[in-house]
Amino acid sequence: MKLKNIVLAGIAVLSLVTLAAPTVYARRDSHNVQTDHNDMIRSSQLAKEGYVFRLDGMDKADGGLWSQPFGQNKRDLTSIKTIHKIIKNHVNFKIYRVWHYKNGMQYKVTSRSGQYRGWIDDHFIYNKYSLDKQLQPIIYQERKVVGSINTKYPFTTNYQAADLKAYRNDLTKAGEEANQLTGNKKPIALKSVRQVKGYIKHHNDNLIPTLLWQRVK
């Protein structure tokens, strides 16, 4: 299981991105959660993303779809053969439940058909649009901003004026790139930029776009 503060490496997709990007902290709240509980607010937020998530990096002992979240009894794991099939066929999933436990997090996911369903560790899932070539310039700018904030200002929003100006400039560039997109890529990119703007203001990890979630290989 992962520790509470997960560090995402700089480049989300090595096969598609050649630009180096700074480190980004991932999908967790900044404080340790000491008791097991469902996070209904975060569950609602992620459910609105729809069927855009895919599974990956699940050749590990704890990789798979569990029948119950961590800490519950009778946790049966989907067979590794089925998991490989899911990954190979690029099955899309929706996240609709978030489970916190001490220093960890799991998501409950379902495929569109409902054939595949269960709990998964948070580091075995990614947003499929994070691989989209057209979105890479936007993702790069966002990683640059979020990585710098988490390095320089891990527990505060009292930014130096020069840094705040740089963050806003980077997001202006990202917004310009997003506005040049067409089809469904444009609203996805613009939403992601808005989330990072919110992250600058509130420093809430729930505002880090799922486009920045890293694949585990």
C-alpha cells in the first residue's frame, strides 16, 4: 500500500512526452487519515469524470480489483488473468467511491457494462486522456505549476509575488493551448486548467486534475 503523501514523477507518459516536468504530489489529502471511512465529497467529484479511467501496473501482490476495501473482511481478488485482459482491452472505468484508511486510499470502480467492478489501490489507475498527444502541452504546464507549489510551498498559500506571477503565466499558456483544441478535448483541458487555478488558491489535493495522475509501470 502507498504512504499518505504520494510523489508523482515528473513525466506522466514517457512514450509520449519528451519534456522534463517537475514532481507532482498525487491524489491524497495533505494530512494523515487515521480512521477508515468513505469520502463522499471526493466520491461525487470523481464520479462526475465518467468512464475515463483505466487500470495499469497491476503485476504486484496487492494489484487487482478487491471485493471489499482495505481493512474489511473477505477481500477476494480478481484473478491476474482477468486483470491482464482488462488492461489489454483498454476497458474504461468510472470511480464512484473513495475509501480512506490510515496512510492509504482505494477507489471503487465499475466498467461501463458493469462486468468488472471492485476496489483498487489508488496507484493502479490513471486517466486515459493523460496519454493524449494534444493534451501534453497543457499537462506539462500544469505539472510545472503544481510541482513547484508542492516543492516550495507544501503547507502554505503565501506565495512570493514572483512565483505567483509565474504560476499564473504558465496557466495562461495552458489556457491558450486549451482554447485551440476542438471536440471533447477542449472542455477536458479547460476544466483541468480551472482545477489547477483552484489548487493555487486553496492548496487542496482534490483540485489536482486527474490528468496528472501517473501510470505505474
